Amino acid sequence: MRQPFGKLLLFGATGDLSQRMLIPSLYGLHADGLLPQDLTITGTARSTLSDAEFRDFAAKALDTHLPEDRKDAGAIAAFLDRLQYQQLDASDLGGYAALAEKLGDISNGLAIFLSTAPKFFEPTIKGLASAGLAGSNVRIGLEKPLGTDLPTSREINDAVASVFPEERTFRIDHYLGKETVQNILALRFGNSLFEPIWNAAGIDHVQITVSETVGLEGRAGYYDEVGALRDMVQNHILQLLALIAMEPPARFDGTSIRDEKVKVLRSLRPIAGREAGDLTVTGQYTGGASTGKIVAGYAEELGKDSRAETFVAIKAHVDNWRWQGVPFYLRTGKRMTERRSEIVVQFKPVPHSIFAERGGVLQSNTLIIRIQPEEYVRLLVMAKEPGLDREGVRLREVPLNLSLEHEFAGTRRRIAYERLLLDLLEGDPTLFVRRDEVEAQWTWIDAIRAGWETADVKPKPYAAGTWGPSAAIALTERDGVTWNE
Ligand code: BG6
């Protein structure tokens, strides 16, 4: 394990992410004795707060977002002692000297967590450099949105790279911090069972679903500019696809794993021009009932009409030897029937059924990797129903069930950011996204968006609380495939 850093600097410290995720995650690490003894955490943001006021803010965040059984008054007090605050207008170069002064001696290393609006990236990086906060013992974690397309993402990455070399740049995709996402590696490369058939010969198709029940959540300014394709597919879903489709890496390290992922991302078959209208479906939710409540439609929530898609489904292909001809159906949306992130791997049928002439009907094996809210790996296999079979063999699909919640019941589930913040502090880049990956992701996404322009694709309405527009069903049904619902 590498040497942990002595100081942590959080930009956007009074924001929503900080409140909901970062502060509770840091506390979780602190309470388990995983933070270096002398680590101080400096928060910075636009608002003027004293150290004491920032500690109050953090105390409230913990009170609201920690489960009751994690609230330990002694541990909370000691955690709050680590915190301090410095006001900063990120666009004002003049303010960074005071920030450096507040941080004090950074000779034991400084880790920075930067989440900011795109327009502040460049000034922030310049400010950090001007105040001596970008030297060889400083690393930087970057939270999305890192641009809205390939050119703007390059601009941000260039600005960062002018000061921080790639090995000190940690791009966050919080899906990679999720336990069940990392479990894809264990499942594929820790078992000999799947790999021999993990290819076009053994697999019929793959489905990746990330459905949410939430709507805009007060993020109109951001979401309406990006839509579901850029908010969810460009990053989280493509990372899931890369983990499912990649070749076995030679080592468990940042270089080997990311080398393999980027090869997949670069092998995505471009969906461009009019094809974008055939291989994708976009939708926007209208009013309906979601999780038992009547909810407004997107345009109503937004207060104006919009062309932003709150749902997208895509039929993708990975053009290499392993995956030739295997469709990857991807979909994500807001205000859908339920919150569910899962990967479904549908295997091919047996080459010849010996049961057919005795009336037995076979279904192909299915592997379901449920990432959230439940955590399980379920393999559906055929079994014979008990009986004397006088009227033919009855076969039924039954699950071989690995419930991670059950098998690892004694182990606390951590917030994805706990893992990522600790890896940032310790300098392990394996679960962070490399620049070449991000650029391959944007290249594929930008072509789809350009195709939507060409084909004048408009989002189709779907009622809140449903699985999206009916065209999304047609997208798979015309291949004889049904979404796992
Ligand atoms: C974020 C998106 O990256 O991921 C949000 O910006 C989305 O729109 C969120 O709600 C989903 O994350 P999770 O961990 O709840 O699946």
C-alpha cells in the first residue's frame, strides 16, 4: 500500500455532493481508523464560513445522512476536529495564496478533490499552480461533469494536464467505487467457469439497465443541458460495458485494467448519421405515478418545454473478435418503474435439445448481476421438476443464487466515495478513469448526438413510473429479445 497523504482539500465543500456523499464517506473512513492520524480536511467554497460554521455544516450533514448505528458522538467530535474552512472565489486568482496559507505545510502531500462547474476548471488549476498547490506531492481527483463533448473535455483535460501529469490526475466515476461493480472483476477473473464461454460463441446478448425513480431533483440547470446520454451512458454505463467486455488483464493494477478497458471503448461500433434514429430510442417522462406518488412530467418540473432526453436506450456493438455479432442493449432513465442497476448476460441455447421429443422446453441460461439496490449474482439454469414424467419431462428455470447481502452479511456496505477517497489519498489509480478512456467514451457519444441532429430525433413521451417509451421495447423485440423486467 502506498503512503497516504497528510492533507485533503475539498472544493465545493458546502455543495450537495459534499453533504450527501463526501463528508459521510470521510467520516466512515475516520470512524474505522482508515484515515492517517494527522490528516486535516480543508473545505473551500464560495460562501463565507468560519471553521466552526463549516464544522456545524458537516455535523448536520452527518446527522442527516448517516445511518443511526454509525453515529458515534466521540468519533464524530474527533472527525469534526480534522475540518477547517477557507472561503474562495475560484475564478479569482488572488484568493489562492490565502488558501495555501490555510492549508499550511503540505510537505507530507496534498490530495485535492475538485468538483466544480466546467467554467471554473481552468482558473482553479491556474490558481492552484500559482499558490504552489500543484507540486509533485499533490494529486487531484476530478468529479464530473468534465466537459459536455470531446472538445470541451479535451479543453478541461489539457488545462489540468498543463499542471498535473496524468499519474497525479484521478478522474472519478463513482460507479467504479461500488462494491458490486468491482465484483464483476472477481466474477469474471476469479472463476474459471465463465471465461471460456464469455464471447460471441457462448453469449447471445448483454443488457445493461440503470433505471432510477427520481426526477430532476433540483438539478435542472445541469441536467437539462446534458440529458441521459451524457449524464449516465457516457460514463457509468460505458464503464460497466467495458468491465463486462474487456479481455482478461495481466495484472490487477491501473495500467493493465485501464489498457483493457480502453481497447473495448475504442472498439465500440460508431452509431452515426441516420443510424442513430434506428439504433437508439430517446424519451422524456410525462406526469404519472412513481413509487406510489403522483409526479409531474419533466417539462412541468422544468417550467418549460425541452428536448432533453430523460431516457435513452441503445443497441450497441463491440467490434472485435470476442464480441462479433453480440448486441449490447443499454438503457437508462429517470422516473422509471423502479431503481435498478443490473447487467444481464444471456447465454446461447444448447446446440441440441434431447428433451424436445419428450415435451421438455429449454430456456437459455441467464446471468444477472444486480448492482443495486439489491446486490446479487444470479445464474438461471434449467432443472427438472420432480415427478414421474408420465406426460413428458417438465423442465423449469431455477436460480443459482449468490446474494452478496446474505453471504457477506457481517460486512458493512460502504459508500462508493469511501473507496475512491481512500484510493485518492493512497494514490491507487486503478478505479479512476484514464484520459484515453474518457476520450474514447466521448467520441462514441458525440457521434450519436450528431446522428440525432441529422435524423432530427426527438424524445418520445413516456409516463413516469414506466419502463420508458414503447419504442424501447421494440428496439429489442425486433431481435427477439425481451428486456429483463
Ligand atoms: C450521477 C448522475 O452521476 O449518477 C445522476 O449525474 C444519477 O443523475 C446518479 O442520479 C446515479 O447514481 P447512483 O449511485 O444513485 O446510481
